[in-house]
Amino acid sequence: MSDLPLSPEMVEAICARVDESNLPEQDRAIIKGSLRDHVRLGQAYLEKSDSVHRLLRMIFGTTEKASTIIPELKKMTHPRKDEKPRGHGRNGASSYTGGARVTISHASLKKGDLCPECQKGKIYPTDAGVTVRITGSAPLQATSFELEKLRCNLCGELFTAAPDEGPKYDAASGAMIALMRYGTGVPFKRLERLQDALGVPLPVSTQWDIVEKAAMPAHPAYRELMRQAAQGELVHTDDTTMTILAPADGRKGTFTTGMLSVAGERKIALFFTGQKHAGENLADLLAARNKGLDLPIQMADALSRNEPKEFPTLLANCLAHARRNFIDVAESFPEECRHVIRLLAKVYENDARTKEEKMTAWERFEYHQAHSGPPMEDLRKWMTTQFDEKSVEPNSGLGKAFAYMLKHWDPLTLFLRAPGAPLDNNAVERSLKMAIRHRRNSLFYRTPHGAYIGDIFMSLIHTCRLSKINPFDYLVALQRHFHEVFKNPQDWLPWNYEAAVAELPP
């Protein structure tokens, strides 16, 4: 490849001058063909480079921040004064909500004593000072009970102390294994090795038996989450591939569908693993939607399989996916991609402001119409003009990025026409990281039943995290009060189970 800076415009200008020259017609045709082939070959080389860079980003990861692609944007962004620097690594004592609390009284003073400093006033209790001490232990611990045995020296009768009453594996053990396996992605085999090294053996088969038993009281709560998620105003959906070694008959491909239903301030995460795509799983979910409710907004990728066929929705497509198409070809078309990314950066800045100012859905909608509508319309007109003036090759990476955005323009800009519509599908993609982490560490599910157990626990655990509830305490409560959970599962969801526990008789 030559290093000559030949653009398509320069080549056409040279070809025009060649036509005006006195060269023979055959020579003119050869020169023009060579120049145009040079441009096409260079473009093909760039397209291949884009594919290689895209593959490297998929393997090793990268950032898609606008400030990385357009460095001058980094100078325009300033951190908020109240924003902590990332990686500071410090947590206050109030962050340790899951630890035990021990009260230590003053060694020499008590309430009402004379002040040892001024010898006049009396001391009284005030806010306690808190220090934190961290200790380590095995995820699951064991207690061995030695039962004393006594034998009669005449008749030989043996008398044994009564064993401690209680199950071998308590509710906390089931909650811990489920949290390790489905909440943090630690495979059963890896946990088995850790427990064995710490002197508390826990075979894989035993772990599965404990988790399967713990899923029984969790199942009604999972079904109730599904029912309430069907009533949400907004549902994010997305798929990721998943392997089941012994799938059911029918379609060979298996997937995990992640859903995030939003109803007001409440967020519900759901996972479905099997042979159905996101659209089919969403159709099953919306079958439980109450009659008379407005159409829900569905945020999904621009794939036909993501749309539920039986139930209409207000379809919104992910703006981040459309933006990613320009990220992928930014090295080949720097000026055009920078222009698009700058305009989209304004839209995301507007959305960040609506969150900072805690605007209602309607206020956010009006703000976007006023401040994001004009740049989005400018972007649409600019892309259309590029095609009309044949400034962009339709089959190039840039042309395909333009075509994708124009084809899906209405669902990509639903946030300009429907209050509550989000810009992108990042929320459910973050949720799906739980399933992806499981896939990376454990590679597969053995059976559809095992996948269903995983869906139950991942849904409950991630919904707890979205509700800022301790998932370990929640799973323990479900097992300890499983009779009440089966009777009234609507009272035993992450955001209200503590009130249900408080109302139980002592």
C-alpha cells in the first residue's frame, strides 16, 4: 500500500484532469482505473482493520467513552465537588451493615457521673464511636458435637448424651452456597476445594442438594416477582448465549434472557434460561399483565426476535448500540464519527442532568424534547444528506452505521416521544453480567432443571441488590419462614420481607 494521501475527492479531481489531457484514451482509462482501484483497495484494508480491532476489543475489552475517542471532550468534563475519586478504597463504619455489633462500656465512667475534666458538670450518653475489626473464616463453618458416653461397670449398659437438636445444614448454609454460586459466580467444584482446604469438606453433590432444597421456599417469591414485573411501565430485555448439556427436545440453541422491569422507583430483575429468545420470554411474562394498563415500553436491541409477537409494546432501541457502530469505524472515518459522537454526547449530557436534578418522567421528557431533539434532528438530516450527495459508500463501515441508525430511527428516539423511555439498554446488560460470569466460570448447566434453579437465585439476588437489600439475609428469611412464604408470597419480596418478619409472633 502506498502512503500517498489520496482521498476519493482527490482521485476524482485527478481523473477529471486526465480526461482533459492529450493522452491516448487507453492510457487515460488505465490511469483512472488504477487510481480508483487504489482507493477501493485502501478502503477494503481499513474495513479489515476495523474488523480486527473490533475482535481485539471483544477479547481484551476497551472503553467506549467519548473522551477517549475525542480527547478534547475530556477537558470539558469536570468532576463534581462531592464526587469521591475512584479507587479510594475506604469505607466508613456505617458501610458494615452485615457484621455483628458489640457494645463496649466505658471502663471507669457511667451516665450521671461527675465530669473528671471540669469537676462541675455531669456526663451523659452521646453518639457512639465506632471501630471495625475484620476477621476471616470459611464461607461455611462446621461445629462438631462430642456426645459424652457412660458405661455401667456391672451390666455394661451404655448411656449417651442427647444430641443437639437442629438440621445438619441450616438455612444460612443454603443461602451462602446460593450466593456464592449464583451471586458471585463461584463454581461448586471451586467452593469444594476451598472448603476442603479449610477443613470443612463440602462435596459438589452435597452443595447441589442444599441449593435445590433452598430453592423450594424461594420459588413462590420468584413467581410473585414475575407477576409484579409484568405490571411495570418499562421492561429492558436482552439475550446472551448459554449452554445446557442435556437440553429439552426442540430448538438446539439455548439462551439466558435478562429482564429488568421498572415500576416507579421499584426495579425487578428476572432471568430465564432455555430455548426461548427474549421476545418469547417477554410474551410469556406479559400474559400476566393486568387488563387496562397502558402499553409497556420495551427497551431491546434491534433484533426481530426481541419483540413479543402476541403482545404489543412501545418499542425502544438501544442508542448505545447505534453509537457503538461508529466507535468500531472511528479509526477509518475519524471526522464523520467524531461528529456523530459529539452530537450523541450532548444527548447523554442532557440525560445525566435530568438524573442529577431528579426530574420526573414528564419533566425529563420535556427537557429532552427541548435540548436533545434539535441535535438528534440535525444528526438525521446530516446522515441523509451524506447519502443523497453520495459522500458515503453505502457498503462501507460508515455507510452501514448510517443505515442502521436511519432504519431504526423511531425506536432509537422514542425518548423524544414517550415519557419514561430510556436512551439505552445498559441497565439489563449490567444485570446479564451475572449470567455471563456463571458461563465463564462454570461453562454450562447440566440440565434445564439446574438452569431453572439458577434463574430463581440470580433473579432474587440481583433484585435484592437493586433494592439495596442484603441478599444473604433475605434468602435465610425465605427458608426459615417458608410456610408463610407459600401462603402470602407478595409479603415476602426483597423490599417488604422485613416488615413480614417483624409481624410474626415471637
